[in-house]
Amino acid sequence: MEITASNQNDITVLALQGRLDGIASPQLEQRLDALLAGGARKVVFDCTALTYVSSAGLRVFLSGAKKLKSAGGRTAFAALTPAVHEVFELSGFHEVLAVHPSAADATASLAGP
């Protein structure tokens, strides 16, 4: 899996490409922990090119959202592919995590205080 980070004001956008499975999950978790340690408090997960997410990947998404929330931050998820959207629906994650149709919408949802 490839993770590309970009910043838009105080929002970090992580573009995820490929498969988020048990092998790739630790990489994303380390990246999130480093962002938190560096002071990031708003993170958008751009899932436009994410082709698959396993239960290990879902765990990283949920734990990352909880860590950010406890630090006073927020997360948003953008542009879920059909396969990832289905996993979010089956797991109930679409009800507990903010999901938006595009990265621009997700970024806009986190803008401001």
C-alpha cells in the first residue's frame, strides 16, 4: 500500500492506494502515530485508490479516529471505493465515522475550529 500525505492549512490528507490489510496496517498506524506526535489534529483519509480493507485496516481506522478525538482532533473519510464502502457498511463503520463523497467535501467538513 502507498500512503501519500499532503497538507491543506491545518488538515492532513492521507491518500491511500492499494490494499490495507494485515501487512500494510502497521505502516498506516505508524504514520498516524507520527502525525499525532507532530501535532496533527485533523486527518482526511482519501480512499479514492484504496482497493481493499481488511479487519486489521478497519482497526487502524477506528483506533486512529479515537486517538485523534481524544487529542481534540477529528477525522473524515473520503471517496470510498465500492469494495471499501461495502466493508464500511457491513461493519457499521459508516455510522460511527464521517464518510464524504470526495476529498474536497471531507476537507471542508474539517475546516475551521
